[in-house]
Amino acid sequence: MLLYHFGSKEQLITALLDHLAMQFTLALDSHFPAERSPSRRACAEAVFEITGQAGFEPFLRVWWDIVAGCAGGNSAYLDAAGRIMDQLMEWVIDHLPEGDPDPLKGARAVLTVIEGAQMLRAIGRDEIAKAGLFALEG
């Protein structure tokens, strides 16, 4: 029945991953302070702390499955992960300080640090993750 509605397994997976990305973004919004972050570092640190809460564990578990699919060259996962990162990039831009001198460059740096820090936390290396967050441009 689902395959009839979506047309193919790949389209079903794409729709599911897009839905999960939107749910993740909404969950971040519900936990993130309403005002913009005072700095790039503060933005990254807040996201790192928020995504370390138990409610985000299912999202991150699915995310790492997507990343594994990307590492295997699965085009459906690569496409979905690209769309997810595009959404998250926009989210980060919207939460950087109002006067950020280069929001796109800043969002790229913040997103890169967040992703690396989350991976380090996943493998039990919080101390490295936190040190990397601290090193991010203030």
C-alpha cells in the first residue's frame, strides 16, 4: 500500500527522511532559545547540549544510519542527507548572531563543528568534542 502511494521504495525512504529532518528541525526549535545566539560558539554549544538530551537520541541514531548509507555510496541516502544538511544550514544561519559578518561561512563552520562533536560524543569522546566546540570562533 505504501509503495503504491509513493511509487517506489526509494521515494518512500526519501519522504520518510525528509519528514524526519523536519521533525528534527522542529525539535531543535522547541528547545533552542527564541533569541539569536550571541556568538557562533554559543550556537554550536547550545545545539550540542540540546542534541545530547534523551529526546534527541532517536534522531541521532537514524542520522548515523543515514551517514553509514552515504559512506556506502547509496544515492537515496546521499540525496536525503544533502537535503537534511541544507535545512540544518538554513536553521544555523537563522540562529547566528544578528551581526555575523558572514552568516554562510559561519553556518558552515558551526555545522561542521556540531557534526564532528556529535560523532565524537557518539564514540565516547566528549572531552575532545567540548574542546573543539570551545575552539570555535567566539
